[in-house]
Amino acid sequence: MMDDQMLKTLCGLPGVSGAEEPVRYEILKQIEGHCIYRVDPLGNVLAFKKGRQEPVHSMLFSAHMDEVGLIVTYIEESGLLRFTTVGGIDRRVLPGKTVRIGEQPGVIGSKAVHLKSAEEKDKAPALDALYIDIGASNREEAEAKVTLGDRAVFCTHYCEMGDGFLRGRALDDRLGCALLIEMLRGELEYDAHFAFTVQEETGTTGAKTAAAQIGAEIGIAVETTTACDLPDVPPEKTVCALKKGPVLSFMDRGTVYDLALYRRALETAQEKGIPCQPKAGVYGGNESRSVQTAGNGAQVLAVSVPCRYLHTPSCVAHRSDADNTLALLRALNGAFGG
């Protein structure tokens, strides 16, 4: 079972790409005493844990620490902050959202609706039409509180909803990080490497250096992926659904996954009685593409927790999917190690 408090803590920490330090420090606290580890120059956490046996092929489980967010690019004379996005964020979700820059609260503002033209009302606002209001009266006052390059995160509190639904700002990919921590805390059948990576949302940079250093022959990216099990979505566009178990990808926009690993993972799930679903479509991408091509290359597989509303202030997943993903990852350590 996944540790609820640990996931809540991870989701509450700011960790926009390139500024993952708070998340990294918490992960180091959580894995201390359970494995050997180091932090590389880029900021990845690279860990190794002995299992009951030595594997025939070395394995790497990876999850990224960073999240999408905003970065301050300019301070107006008025004290309002101009910004751009870090990672893929739909501009339509931005106006009116509360954010935090360090300990400084703010709100994303835009032109008042009664001042917008008919054309503007029908379109998502451009980024240069938005700003962050931190309550500063002028530039000097704003500069005393923030600097260019500061990251902003959405102010959303982690909570449980209904019958096991989980809501959090950065479930992508703090869920993956939490599952890797659970694996490191428990027993493994085979030795395995683990990487908590940086800057996935801006180009899967951390995974490339992590994989190159570790040189594993099999790489498993532990992720979240978009679930579109929503009203009026046709079946062929649903991709995956909550409460149906972990998602296995055969291909996405960045990676063609190893067919043998994909089929073996499906078979393992069936043998162990773990609910599992293929990702029904070729969408998105993750750091598998970097793991696959780093160093001498690797066979790769993506194992994801289905999640609604990715890259918004409030992602939604389900506890049963997280627990079943953890069970499958442990089973794959055994299945792929021999």
C-alpha cells in the first residue's frame, strides 16, 4: 500500500523544472537507510538497492521530480509580473488561478471581460496578455519580493475525494516518485537501480544523464498518463480510465516501446491477478525516449498511473490504481530480473 502522508508531502512541495531542490531533499529523507544513493551534478537522485538475487539484465526504474509551472520573466513598473510557462500548460486554465512564488502568494490576472473584444472572448488569452499580481504597488516593491527566474506553482492542496480518489497539484509525477520510494523501502527480488530525475517536463533532460551513468539494460519509466474517461468522450479517445489499474504503453509521441517487455508485462499482470490496461492510443511522451537512447541504449517500458486533468492545478487519480501499479512494479522486478 502507498503511504498517503508521504504522497501528500511530495505533492505539497514546489518543484518546477530546474528548481526541484525541495522535492529532492524530501526524497533523500524518505529513502535514507533503505539503499545507497548519490546526487549527480544535474540534480538527479541515483539510488541502488540490493535484492535477494542479482539480475541477468540490469534494471532501472525512473520517475521525475519536476512539475509544470510558471517562471517570472519581467517586472512591470506597476509591480505586476510577466511570466511564461515551464512545460506544457493549457493557457485556458491560467486566468484567475492562485499561485505561490516561494512564500509569496499571487493571482494570475488578465484584461477584464467587459474590455475584451468579441474575438478575445472566444479565444484562450495569449501568455503576454496575462500577469501575476502579488499585491505590489510598483516595481521596486515587487523586486523586494521576487526576482526574474523565480518559479511559480499553483496553490492546490492535496486531498482525498469520494471513494479513494486523490487530488493533487503535482501527481505528475510525484505519484511515480512515491511508488519508487515504496519499492526502495521494501524488499526486492532482484537488485535494481532507481533514478529520481530532473527537468522531464522541459525535454526529459535528467533521464538522459541518469541513464547514461547507470547503463542499465532495461529501463522502466514510472509515470502518470492522461485518462479521458469523461462524459461525451468517444471510446477510441478515452486512452485509459481510472480504477482499471496501471497503464502500459506500446508507443507514444516520443518512444516505440520494446514489444517483448510490453507483452511480458501484460502477461505478468494477468498471472499475478493485477488489473492492468494498455494505453489505447499514441499520445504524449515521457523520459523513456531519453533512457532508450542514452549510452549504449536500453529496452524500455512505461508503467503509468491513469490520471485526469494532467498539467492543470488539480490532477485526479485513484488510490486503487496507485496500489496496483506498485504491485505490478514489484512483480516486474521479479519477472524481468531472471
